[in-house]
Amino acid sequence: MALTGLLTIMGTIVAGALLLQWVAARTRRDRVVESQKIPFLGGSAPNTHAWQRFHVRYYSMTLLFIAFEMEMMFMYPWAVVYVAEGVKALAEMGMFLAILTVGILYGWREGIFRWQ
């Protein structure tokens, strides 16, 4: 009997909270001005659609950025591990840098470093 009463009280509290949230959302939605519904972009309305496509050259720039960023992100903790592990850590970092170098060389071949 006590469990049934407890479940009834808990259900009533949950239903009341959901009802309160629904009522608050309805009244808030009515007060929002139409101009406040557009996304913020430096105080003006956006000129382009959010799903517009980017030029293909930005993808190769992104590849280069990720290659350099990953290199720097793993170099700092690697210095601490190198003290404890020695030559094994040096070999692992060499393989990691070799893989990143392949990405950088690919970007170079694609002409990322030539700015127009």
C-alpha cells in the first residue's frame, strides 16, 4: 500500500512539473518578438543560408590545420612520457610524425601553400 501511494505522489509531481513547464513555454513563446527569433550575427540579419556550401579549397586547408594541430596537441604530453619510456616513446612519436608528414605533403601537392 505504501509503495502505491509513493508512486502516486511521484507521478503527480512529475505530471505537475511537465504541466508547469508546458504552461511556461506557451506564455514565453507568445511574448517573443518576431525580430528576436532570427539568429544573432553581429546585430544584423544573416545574408546567406546556414547550409550554404563552401569552396573545395577550404577542405584541404582544414586537412593541413588538423595535421599541425594534432602534432602540437600530442607533442607536449609526449615530452613527459619520453622521460619515462625512452627510445620506445621516440619511435612511436616518429611514426606519428611520419603519418602527419604524409598529410602535409599531400596538402603541399594540392597547392595549399599557394595563396591567390
